[in-house]
Amino acid sequence: MTIDSGWAERYSRQIMLAGIGGNGQRRLGEARVGIIGSGPAARTVLLYMVAAGVGVARGETAPIAGMPEVAHALASNPACRIEPLRLPEDAAHLDLLIDTGESAIDGNRIALQWQLPLLGAMPTEDGRIRLAGSRAGANPNLPCMACGAPPRQTQPAQWNTLALPATGCALASEAIKTLLAIGDPTLFTAALLFDPLRAEYQTLPRTRDPACPCCATEFIDITIATCPMTFVLVKLKMETMAPGQRLRVRLNGGEPLTNLPLTLRDEGWPVSPPWTEGDAFGLLVTKLAR
Ligand SMILES: [Zn+2]
């Protein structure tokens, strides 16, 4: 990214905005966003990511043949790149994942596995659009996209076309907020329901569901064990699990809480920050697909 007078002029309206400024614009220029979906909502998000000066936008819709509006935005933002999105292998090179619900790919599981922030949209049975976010990959105290939500459809979502522009714009706006850590991160602890026929918005709080099958697929209680048996029991359990599954571990404070996360990370398994569970602690371990 070259910072010159052309760059300053190109993004002057954003640089003048409170919360963005020159530093924020540079951060956008270094950001890498993955967009799951290949329909109009994904194309709208892609268009706004390029227009905002996001460095790399990876999309299922790339290359951009047949998207003249995106090609036009790209011509005005020469430092931006659009690249094809291949999941899960590209997940390690993203700062944010956006799941427009227009694809059969489940962004929630990928975001959990790779500890990525996720923004997503999904139509509801009554014709509304549900917008939500997840930081559960990095913080297991927060709800994942599936916590308390209706089961994800196995087929790409059937959209109310009235909702598509609003959905794409809302996801793009939340993406810029998330990348710059500005504004109120409401969608990470709430769902926004949008009714395009009535122009009504409703915000519903969301909390983590302890029984959610996505953010913890397996559970083990090792409070009866001492080191090094704590690690041995977790390792045996992990060996029975499939790649991508997450194990919730209940363990004691003190030595187990100090030693176990270090040993698990040495094995190459991402470990969440611990949280308290009564007089014990909990943490999530992810078995990576590689
Ligand atoms: Zn969950």
C-alpha cells in the first residue's frame, strides 16, 4: 500500500470521519476479508469492501467477471485486490469472515476453528433477515452463530429479494466497524432482525448456549486428575475426535490451568482463554483439520 497524495485524496471522506482517520484507513488497507456467498448480498459486500479500501477481499464470486460495478470500484482503488476464496485453507490468512448465507459453506464452524470474527446473515422462516456476529472462536464466553439460533439450512438460503441491498450494506458497515474496532459491537451479543416488508428492526440479545453443538462438540471433566494425567486424558479424547471438533475441558485451577494450555498448544491445538465454571475452570480446545 502506497501512502501518497492520491491515496489521501481517494479516501479523504473516510479519513475525515471520526473513528477512521489516517490510521484507520491504513488498517483497512492491510485488512483481509473473506466473503462466503455468491449472490447479490455477497456482491454488495464485495463492492463496499473495495470501495472502502480494504486490502484483500476474497470472495466465492471472484474473479469479478460479470460484476461491472465491482470492476469499476476496483479501477478507482488500485491497491485493493480481489482473490478467490478457498475454504478452509484460506481461513488462516483472513482477519474477518462474512457469511452472507447464500452458500452451503457454514462460516460458523470455520470461524470457530480458526478463531476468526464472523458476521453473517440468514433469512428466517417468517421472511425476516437475521443479522448476527460471532467472536466465539477467540472468546468462548460469547455466543457462536449457532447458539440459540434456528438450525442452519443445508441449502443456500432463499432470500426475499427486497432484503438483499439492506443485508449487503449492513454486513459491509458492520465489517468496517469490526476491522477498525469502532462503534458498538452489538451484533456479537445480539441478533438484529430486519423485516423488509414493514421496514421494522428488532434487536434480540444473544447469550452462549452451553449445549450448543457448534462451539463445543465434546466434553471432558478432568477435575479428578492431576498433571500429567490431565494432559493424557485430554490427548486420548482428542484422538477420538474429528478435525474441526472442539472439546470443552473442565479442569481445576492451579497447576492444571497453568500447564495444560501450554502443553496443548505445543501439540498444535488452539486453546481458548479459560473461563470460570463454579469452583473449576473451562476452556475449549480445537482439533485443526491439518
Ligand atoms: Zn454455539
